Amino acid sequence: MSRARPARPAARSTASVPTVSVVIPARDDGPALRRCLELLARQTVAPLEVVVVDNASTDDTAAVARELGARVVVEPRVGIPPAAAAGYDAATGDVIARLDADSRPGPRWVERVARRMADPGLDAATGVGAFHDLPWGVRHVAAAAYLGAYYVLTHLALGHTALWGSSMALRRSTWAEVRADVHRDDPELHDDMDLAFVLGPTRRIRLDPMLAVGVSGRSLRGRAQRRRRLDRARRTLEVNWAVSPPWLRWRDRFSR
């Protein structure tokens, strides 16, 4: 079994190049996490730190994270919303970058996050991906159809660009402003969509195709899994529209 090369020391933060903490929430996902961490160890620009949130795992997820040099944060409440929020709370970099355990970032992913977030007026950035475990001829087409529908439909619901948890970044100072408003105690929400709702139409979120990663198509396999994702999307909309319905969000967007 291969071991990742030690990460290079991170450069000090400057006004133009922010430091990047990478947060990965994970539950019972040791093999996928190993591959993700191996790829993070080969970045052209090393992250300041990698924070793996062990979300009540019963496998070797935490052991894999420690073996490959990540800092482990334990979140016993099962669910991606509490796990992701715990990781963001623990991050110390200027920018909090988010991957899933099955994300496969290219060698320049951290560098591109840092360059994109060097814009001081940008609050968050979000990327794209391809399904690495589908046949070569359909992996990009399937991902483009899935993510295209996701970004278009959520843009209408939000009044601005959404976030995609498999490849995204958030300024830590922005997280400090909204951390009390995310619904971290509801495991049946899409945490990335919920965070985008909380950021609101007056903050800047940029979709950057350069923040591309490989992802697994496992979350879309099977009718039950697809139904679960749709149910979570509906619940995320209900919870957040109760606070700020879409017509008010679009009004705020245009008034900005």
C-alpha cells in the first residue's frame, strides 16, 4: 500500500496569497480518504493544514488521517452538516477549502484555491468535477449534466451562485460571520446548499471551472440514494425559504 510523500512546508500568508486549510468531513470512508490525502500531499502549493473530521466512524478513517499527516477533529453527531461545521470551526488558515473524502484533487488544486481567493472581495468559490468511477466516455458528460442542473436550479432558489461541497472554498473571516446561522443540528440538509443560503445574495460567490476534482458517482447510484438526495434538497429549501423566500433574495440581489 503506497504512502504519501510528506507535504512541503506551507508558505507564510501574504496579502496576495492566503494560506489554505483543507477540511474533509468523513465517516467510514478510509480507502477513499487515503487516496484523497495522498493527492493533497502532492500539491504544487501545500495547504497550511488538512483537517479531517471523523464523524463517528467505525472503520480506520481516523487512523488513515493521522497516518498521512492530517489533524483529526472528532464530531460524534452523525451528519455532514455538523461534521463540516466542526471542521470549519477548527480551521486556522485564511481560507477554508472543502473536499469530500472521495474527492480527487489535481496537483494544482490548492494553488488554484489560493489564487482565486486572493481577491479580497470574494467570500467563497466553488468548482466542478467529473465522475472518476464511471466509464471514460460518460464520466464528464454525466457530471456536466448533474452539476449543470444543480447550479442552474439552486441559482434560481438562492438568488446567487450555490456551493458544491466536493470542491469549494470559503474565507475564514466570512465563516466567522455566518457560523451561528448555519443549520448544523439538522443532518437531513445539504450542508453546502445550506451554507450558500446563509451567505446570502449580498456576498460574492464565484463558480470557477479551474477548481475541478474527480468525484465518485456513488451518491447517485440507486433509486433510494437519489430519493434521499432529493428529500434533503427539499428540506434545505423549506428550512431556508422560511427565513428568506426567493423573491426577497432576488430583490436583495438586484438592490446590491
